[in-house]
Amino acid sequence: MNLYINFASYLGVAVLLMIAGIILFAFSTPKLKEFQLIAEKNISAALLLGGKVIGLAIVLGAAAEYSVSLLDMVIWGVIGIVSQIIVFILAEVITIRFSIVKAIEEDNRAVGVMLLALSIAIGMIVAKCLSY
């Protein structure tokens, strides 16, 4: 029975962290209204948010796999969320020739795909760094 309780608790915490991560992503980009843009069928916004979700899922999966306790998983999950947010902010700073927010609002799919790939890549890097 302990195995099932362990599974349920890790899954529950991972889902809560995923929801918290999505909410924090939305708050970290106040100029960009991803959910509104997705409702308006903006594919670039969907790629951006989808990449963040996939990248975070990779990190949370690694946190669950490599953690020594539920608290350890929460700590590494939070680190993963913060890492994704920092990378998006850095991407906005690095791309000074154009605004990522404006590109997403204009449904520039090339930018959306690049941000999707960046989020997944960062998720994979953070996940591999968790294996201690």
C-alpha cells in the first residue's frame, strides 16, 4: 500500500508544481497574455506556452526520479520553474533587435518554434543537472 501512496503523493505534488509553474510563467510575462492569445488561435503563443510546459514536465519528471524525498522533489521542481522563467527573460534581453512579446502577439511562428525548442532544451539541461 505504501507504494501506491508514494505514487499518488509524488504525482499530486508534480501536478501542483506544474499548475504553479504555469501560473508563475503567466505572471512573469505580464505584457504577454498567452491564454488570451491562445483563445484567439495564436499558434506562436501556444508554442511558447507548450514549450514551457514540456520543459517543466521534463524537469519535474527528473526531480521525481532523482529526489530522495518529496521535499527534495519540491525544491528541484521550484528550481526548474525559476530556471525556465530566467531563460525566457534572458532570451528577451539577448534578442534586442526585436521584441519576443511583439513577435508572439503578431503570431511569428518562427519565434514561437524557437522558444518552444529553447524551453525544451533548458528543461532537458536542468533535468540532467538533477542527477546527482
